[in-house]
Amino acid sequence: MVCALVVTIIVSIHTSIGAQLRPEVERLAYRMMRQGVAARLFCRILNIHVKVSRDAKLSPSTLRVSNHLTVLDPIILASQLDVCFAGKAEIARWPVIGWICKCYAMLLVHRRRRGKAVTFAGQIRERLQKGGSVLVFPEGTTGDGQTLLPFKTGAFESVKDSDEARMQAIFIDVTAVNECFVEGTQGRTALTQIPANYPDNFIGRVRHLAGFRRLDIELRIGPLLPASGMDRRALAGVAREAILALQRNNTPAAE
């Protein structure tokens, strides 16, 4: 785990310098690309193998919506997708981790400040207009691996009433743990259940995940979903149903 963190810091320093040396219009794409480099190295060190199955092309300017299993989900997703992530504002204050997130252009939201929701939606919309894709975890926190938590709707404001914007659902699943095949919720539960001797916080969760000899993860990516003509609650409902369909190995119909 220490080795993975050191490598990530080195790549992030290179990314920060490289971004400053590039024209403004190229920086976002560069940061997303370099985020993928760091994420793949991180997964390689921790022996996390990620497989992608998808039913549509990965278009730019897409709001991607995923279930949330573990604290390493952003790294797992970034190893395969060029995206900007959205996370809670508190992350910016975390030592080292906060700086790394800023290097890769993470969008931060103040969950408890009601007026900030509009600002957050505007930030997502701006990223989408620049050709970047944004990935959100609308559950707002990691779940138990068995069911989806209720969705927060703030991020969906960014694509409301937009003819150009699109959504895409992603389901993160676990196919094998320590080279043993798992099915259904068994593997997801193994990753989300923190041992009694570990604190149930960020460090404890990372230690738990780093303790597995090998993890095989599948990203199921659904087709593009239209976003026009619906309010943010309706959009959240469409995204939730699309993720549940992917969980059942049944992708929703493409537009």
C-alpha cells in the first residue's frame, strides 16, 4: 500500500507540472489521461484486475453514474475511463490525498450547504461543455454491496433540460476474490465488510482492501441515456433503474 501511494505521488507531481506547461485548453484532457496512468499503476501494485463490458461507446461530455462499493472505486474506474470525479469537499483537507485529487481536477461539493448545490451543478455543466466526462456516486457514500442507497439528486441538475448532455450508468461488481470465483453479492459483501479489528474509517477501509491477495473487478457500462425533458429527480430515477438493470446483467435499451 505504501508503494502504491508513493508511486501515485510521483505520477501526480509529474502531472501537476505537465499540466502547467500545457495550454489551458489541453489541461483537462491531460489531467484525465494522467489520472488513468496513475490508477493503472496503483491497481497493478495492489493486484486489482479490472475488466470492462459495455453496450455503447464511451462518448465525451457524458455524466456517468455509478454504484459505490469501496473507497478505491475512483481508482478502479479511472484505470479504464477518462473522467473527472465529483466528491465531498472534506477530501480537500485530507493530507496528501486532497492534493492528489486536486491534481486530477476533482470537483468538490459541500453537501450540507444547500446553496452550493447550484454551484456544483454549474461546475459539472462547465466540465461537460469542455468535453470532459464527469463521474458521480449519487449514493453519496459506500454501500453494503447488496442494495443501492437512495440517490442524491444535485448532480443531475447539470444535465436537466439539455439536448446535448447524456448520462451513462455503470455498475461495479466483484467477479473473483483471491482468485476464487464469486457470484452475486458474495464478492461485493466481502469487500464492504470491515473486519472488527479495523477502524471503520478511510484508513481502515483501505487497509482492508489492500489485504486481499488479488481482486477481479468488472465494470458493466450501459448505453447512453437521454437527459432532456426531465427534472433532476426523474433523471436520478432513470439512472438508478439503469444501474439496477446492469446489476441484473440486463442492460437498458439504448436511445
